[in-house]
Amino acid sequence: MRSLKRAREIGIATAVFLLFYFFPARERVLSGAREALLLAHWYAREHVILCLIPAFFIAGAISVFVSKESVMRYLGPGAPKPVAYGVASVAGTVLAVCSCTVLPLFAGIYLNGAGLGPASTFLYSGPAINVLAIVLTARVLGAGLGLARAIAAIGASLLIGLLMAFFFRREETARLAEFAAEPPAEGRPLRQTVLFMATLVAILVLATWGHGTGLWERIFALKWKLVAAAALVLLVELRFFFGVKTPWLVAAALAATLGEVLSRGHEIAFLSGVVVLSFALWRTGGEAREWFESSYWLARQILPLLFLGVLGAGFFLGRPGHEALIPSHLVAELVGGNGLAANFFAAVSGAFMYFATLTEVPILQGLLGAGMGKGPALALLLSGPAVSLPSMLVIRSVLGTRKTLAYVALVVMISTLCGWFYGHFLVSL
């Protein structure tokens, strides 16, 4: 046993030495390492503060304040399928977040008693059925591709949820029976919970609002005033619903204001307010501390996996428009035409790449100009925003390996078939 362990150590050490001695594909490896660090840097600046932190607090609030009975009533096995899947798809669509931001919310409802099917529908619909992204697709890539994306994404979200529920029906029956056997917890008044959750969702949606045209652009001009108004409403709710003392709330508001003045950036102001508010929740105790601890637990579980996945995605595929270990021209060559293989490769590539919200459209514009077929373009539009290497790692920590593999396989297969059908039968119409 000892000799086997020593032989393994010697083998690993030899392999590492040879790797550094010969250093194959040196420029590609160095480019991949550079892209991994730059993508992680970009992700930390653009997504963690305004996207993930509000999402963690929402997920923590779901775990603490939304009763398991309510979740199971609308998303559990006893709920009528049109209600369960309708609620899941609409909730995901309204949030319109990226594949990583939706993860804490998905974990919150799944761990609180939602069925695997509706939870999977919510997981897919959040990043995939984005109204702004669909409109941008139609304007930049053509009305046909925009319409096909909208119809296929809605159908895919429902089909993925139904198939996940069917494949794992026995395990789900046992899991949900445990939730049903738990005694009902005493919750706060429903009106307070609804108002409180709506405020948190408003802060997330407004803080992540992107540029648009027409009415969207006019709303964007008021973005940070609306965020500030929602934050003030939240402070009032914390005072009267949870008993957080006024000096703490004033300190949080002052911290956010000071961060705005000193940094001249909204992200630092937002983070400053969150830090003081988190300390206030912890010091208040009771439900306030329970909410903070639940949010912190989710962040501790998810954030390391997300950054590990972002580093991996950057090393192999790089940022949009930048070369990493895998040459971009190779990807463009493999997705030419509308054959089944091209659609499959596009779906797999999209599943492992990380797309921030709306960035998939300009990327595809370049790929289409390089010869990509319309079918593979749709396949990538369906798989790319919905799943990524970072999200796979987190989903596995929530669902386990088998269910994660099934979910990713369904996303890839359905995206492939939709792209192939569109490229073969509808593009010429």
C-alpha cells in the first residue's frame, strides 16, 4: 500500500516536471491563463456586487420567510402542472438574470420544497427567456431568429422541467414527502412577506438594468434613483417588520452615500450599504440574523464554485473577441452549415462558455459573419445563456452529479434539435 502511494507520488511529480520542462503550446497556455484571470476580474467587477449579492439575499429570504407550504402549494407535486410550471417560467422570465445570478434563487426554492420539474423550468427560463435579449436578437440577427429563439426557449423551459420530473420521479417523491411531513412553521403575515420579497426583487432587477431603446432607455436614465428609492423602502421595512434599530439603518444609508461620493461609482456605494446592513442584521438577532446567516451560507457554498468555473471558462474559451487555449477560428469552422453535428457542437460550446446577459448577440453576429449557420446560431442562443461551466459546478452542489448531468444533457439535446429543425426547415421560409 505504501509503495503504491509512493509510486503515485513519483508519477505525479514526474508528469508535473515534464509539463514545465517541455511546456507544450506555450503561447496558447499563457493566453489561456491571461484570459482566465481577466475574465475573473471582469466577473468580479460586473456581476458579484450588483447581481449576485442581491440574489443571495433574496435566496436567503426565501429560505427563512417564505413558508415551505407556500412553495409546495405552487411549485410542489400537489400543485396542478399548469400552475407549477406557469409560475416557474413566469418568475424566471420576470427576473431575466444570467445563468449564474439565477443559481442562488434556484437553490432557495429547491431547498425550500419546490419540485425538481418546476425548479428546473425556473433555472432555465431565468437566463434563457429574456425579453430584452429576444428583442435585441430580432433587431441585430433578424426577426426570424428572434422569433425562433422566443418560441424555442419557452418550449425548452417547459420540456426540460417535465423531463427532469419524469426521470427522477421516485427520488422526488421521497424528497418531497420529507417536506410534507415537517410541521408547519409559524410565519409572518403574508402581506409583509410579499411586500418584502417584492422590494428585494425590485432592487435586483433595477440594479442590473441594462441599456435599451425607447421606453427602456428612459427607464435606464432613472435607474439609480429607482434603486435608491427601493433601498429606502427596504430600510423602512427592516425597521417595522424586523425591528432593526434606526441608528443602524441611518448608518447603512450614510455608508452608501459616502461610498458614492468617494468612489464616484455605484458599485462601491452599493457594497458599502450592504456591508453595514449585514452587520446590522447580525446584531439585531432573531429573524434578521437568520436571514443574514442563510444568505451567507448560500454565498459560501456558491461563490467559490462560480469563480472556479469562470477561471476554467476563461482559460479554455477566453473572453468575447479574445483568444485563449482553444482557437476561435476552430469554433467558427465547426459551426458552419446547418447539419446535426454543427448544431450539436454549437450547443455544447454554448453550454460551457459563460455569457453575460445580452453579450451572446454581438458574439453571434461575428460568428454568423464568419460562416456560422442559422441553425447552430439558434442552438447556441438556447444553450449559451441558460447554462455555463460555472453554473454546472453550482448546480451539481445542489442537485448532485446525476441530476446535473441530466439537466445539462437535456439543455444540449433540446438546443441541438431546435437548431437543426430551424436550420433545415424554417430558415428558407
